[in-house]
Amino acid sequence: MRVGSLFSGCGGMDLGFIQAGFDVVWANDFDKHACKVYADNIGPIIHQDVCTLEADSLDEIDVLCGGFPCQPFSSAGKRKGVEDHRGNLFFETLRIVKHHRPKAVVFENVRGLLSTKNATGNKLIDDIQEVLENLDENLSYKVKWKLLNASHYGVPQNRYRVFIVGIRSDIEAEFKFPAEIIPQNPQELTVDWIINYDKDLPNQEHWKLSPQASLMAEYIKEGGSWKDVPYDVLPPRFKRIADNIKHYRSPNFYRRFSRNEINGTITASAQPENCGILHPLENRRYNVREVARIQSFPDNFRFDLDMIQEAYKVIGNAVPPRLAYHVGKAVLDTLTQHNSDNISSAKRSRSLTKEPSERDLILK
């Protein structure tokens, strides 16, 4: 099965689909740093704005996948939704879908997508489903979407993401989202597993904390947060929040997960205020390799970029490969079942028209 990939990033989704048995024949992204990591580890990628991508220049595919930009819908951002131009890039993919007519489409986004509304007040997820179900008179998809927690699929991170899967309507097989897996060794989902690894692995550099973050980290115990920091040490902004904490809905900034916990979502900003990126034992961010492990990238997957902040960004923006593998395997099983059914039907049809054998006559 041949896959085309849009908004490929550094390759988390594509790697998972490759591991599931697909062949990625082309990929595209606009971020030059993500493209370098992709090229270093997976293969060629088209570094180009998707809006200028010519559909007829791309090889034929069976599946189109992509994690279209999530920032407009993220609770960590300003939630501009479709008012942000990035929020409309999903619809840019439709011309690629119409041209190539893939058997399946797979899209991924943050759960904020589910509560985002368009200008008319309709939920964007409903619009996406309706559009895919009625692309034109000759092309439509049977669409299912589901909010998945990556940790339920072997990823050492509580990361909730929406997956939208469409199977072309002329394909009779029914897609089912993968069942949650029971890990053979639950310890491999914990922070303790993340930080215990071969010290000869690449990319163990870490992005130094700001002076303010370093000071606060000194007071935060394992399993704690900014609430461990003495009031007189808190920066003015945090004092204002502490003075009226109910008004601010008791935010849990500067989370430092303990070694026996599953880590929270790693974001592209890699800021301790936005995600649990503090090492449980050392007053520093997780290093690049540790963040990659939290995202389930293999230990031989490299992030060799000149700017360390960009390494954190491309990892934080990625789809966890292990989660993508399970979704990809479910898509492959669906399409394989369709092919098997067609082959079986053809064989049954031939058996009805062929001359009866001597054995057939004896049985009759």
C-alpha cells in the first residue's frame, strides 16, 4: 500500500505507517528543520508550502495521511481556530484527495479541534466529516473519528489526539479503531524508563532553562509543580495567580512528573510552564533524546539540528510513531480485508462457472 504524506513534520506519522507495512512514496512539509530530520532518518521529502503543491506532480497513492497544523486549535495557544490561516490548511488537502482519490485518508490533530467552531457556529469536526462524506458526486468517504490517548497504545506519555479516518465509500470493508493494548511491561510507560537508557545514544544535549525557571525548579520536588515554590520566591505573575488561584482554575505549571508516573503531553514550545518537561531528579529540561523517547521515537532516530530549540519543536509537533503504527495497522487491515474479500468473491465466481471435476460429480 502506497502512502502520500502531508504536513509530515519530522516523520512520526510516516514512521509508524512504515512500521505497520506501508510504503511512503512522497512526503511534504514547510518547516526546513523538520524536513532535515525527516531526510536524515526516513528519506526524501518535498520542502514546500502545501498551497503551492501541484497534485498532478505527485505519484499515485492508496492512502493519504497528515497531521495538519494543530496550533490554531490547541488549548496551549490562543485558540483562534479557523480564523488562523493555519486552521484552514486542512481544506487545502482536499484538492490532493480529489485528484488522487486514495482508498483511505488519515488525519490527526489536538483534541481542541473537537470544540472549535467555524464562523456559522458549527463544530469544525462536523464540517470536516461532512466535507469528506460529500466531496463530489463521484467521490465520498465513510468517516470515523476518535479521541485517542497515546499511553493506551504503548507510548510513555498521556497525550490525547483526535484521529479522523475516511475509507472510500466504494470499499465495502468497515474501519475499526484499534483496541487499546495492555502492555506486557507497564514500567516501560513510566518516566523511570524514559530516563534510564544507554548513555552512548545520540542527542543527549538539553536546552538550558532560563534563570527564572532554574530558580523555581530548585524548589519543585519530584511529582510536584510550581505550587511547591515559596511565595516570596515566585515571580510577580505567579504571585498574582497564587493570590486568586480559583479564578485562574488552579493551573499546574512547572509540573515535574515522578519516576513512577506517565509523563504528560510534550509540547512544541518545550516550556516548563506549558508542559511537564522538567527532569524528575535534575534541575533541567529533559534532553532531546529523553523527549524523543517520551514521543516513542526509536533510540536510533536522530535529531541533528544546529538550533537545539528546533529539535524540541519538531519532536513536540510530531505524531508519536507507536500510536501511528496502531492506527496505520488498523487501516491496513481494513484495506487488506477489502482486497481479500474481492479475491475470494472472484474465486467463488470462477468456481460457479468452471467445469465440474470428477470429484465434484462424485460428491453430487
